[in-house]
Amino acid sequence: MPKITILFSTCMMLMSMLLFYTPVSHAQSLSSKQTMVNQQNQNNTTTQFSGNTDNAKKATTDDEPSFENSKVNQYIIQHHLQHSHVVNDPRMNTLPKLEYKEGTYIGVVIHEVGEDHRSLQKWVDNMYATYNTAFVHAFVDNNEIHLTAPSKYYVWGAGPKANPYFYQIELVRMYNFVDFAKSVNNQAWLAAFMLKQNGITPTLADTNEGKGSVISHNAVSRYWGGTDHVDPYEYYARWGYDMQQMYELIKYYYDNMA
């Protein structure tokens, strides 16, 4: 065989070997590097996730309300009290249908019934028997949230000047700390729920010359007129409670509602 032919054959064989082995080596090299990168990314992701988890736990702890000045609210939060079941009274559609001045309510009036030793059911039945003089949207106690009038109409519970503007909730009296806490928890939850339904931000009217979406009957008497009731101040005070604490509990529920 001529030398030129042998040399040509040898060169072709070397080139074939180079083309065959080089891509495999390059692929193996990329694979090794990618594996290292993936492992590093997994480690970073794990570290980041752990950090986020810690931050989430810290945020939850930091966001938990302290209610330092309210033993009642502290008890409610620490014991994770839930609101009681809601009852829709079948008689509510028999009441007068009165249109709000603004088309809907602009806030919530906080009441208490003003008498001891009468059950929620007795208060409700009495309201329907005497609705031509007074009636409200709801009564609450430690075990029940009882809706007595449709929210789309106003009621007669806080005098002629305020009635056409507010949703109104009566609180039935309790006789021990735990039952009181459960009852105001129901009142606060319902107030927050009704405000949320209309997209109304909770603001306390009692400390703002009657301007706000959360107002006591006492503040209605003082700033709106047309009534002379002072509830729920005296009854709340029995338990070291007041409207500021009620407002804070309402806001807590409002802020945590979807």
C-alpha cells in the first residue's frame, strides 16, 4: 500500500476517534457541573424555606394582639373562643320594613338590655310582642347570636335620629366572667361581620364626638340626640370592660375576616 494512502487512513481514524469521544466527555462534564449546581440550589432553597418559616412564626407571634389593658379580650384570644351559632328568627319578616336614609347602614350601635335575670329568649319574645315601640336587629348572649330583624331595613332601638343609619345589637346580661366574655365575644364578632358585609372600616364614635362606625347607645344620646340611654357603659364597667375594649375586639375580628 502506498505511504500516502496509509497516512490518509491513519488521519481519518484519529479524527473519527476524536469526534466520537469528545462530545461524551463534554456531556459528562456538564452533567457533573449541573448536579453540583442543583445540589447547591436545593441547599439554598432549604435554607431560604427554613428562614421564611421562622419569619412566618415570628410574624404570627408579633401580630397576635396583646390586649394588655383588657382581661376580657385577653381571655377571649388566649382561649380561642369562637362565636356561638347564629339563629334566624322566623318572625323577622313580620316587622316594619323601613328604608335606611343612606340606602344601607353606616355603622353598628352597641346596646345592652338594661335589666338582670331575663333570658335571651324572653327578651326576643318580648321584642316581638312590643315591636311597635322598639325592636332591634339582634340579641346575643353567651350561647347564641339571635337575629331578629332583616339587616336591609332599619329598626327602632336608638332614637329617631340614629335609627335610620345603624345596625343595632343588644347584649343580654351575664353573671360570671366567662359567660360575660363569651357574650361580648358574640357581640363583637357580629358587629365586625356586619361592618365587613358593607365594607365599612371600624372606627370608634364614642371618642370622636359621635363620628364613627362603632357607637354605643350612650354616645348616640350624647352626640346624636333623640334618646337618653347610657348603655352599655354601666353594665360593661361591672366586668372592667368599656367601649374602647369592645372596639379593639371588633377591629381584631374585622381585620381577620376574609
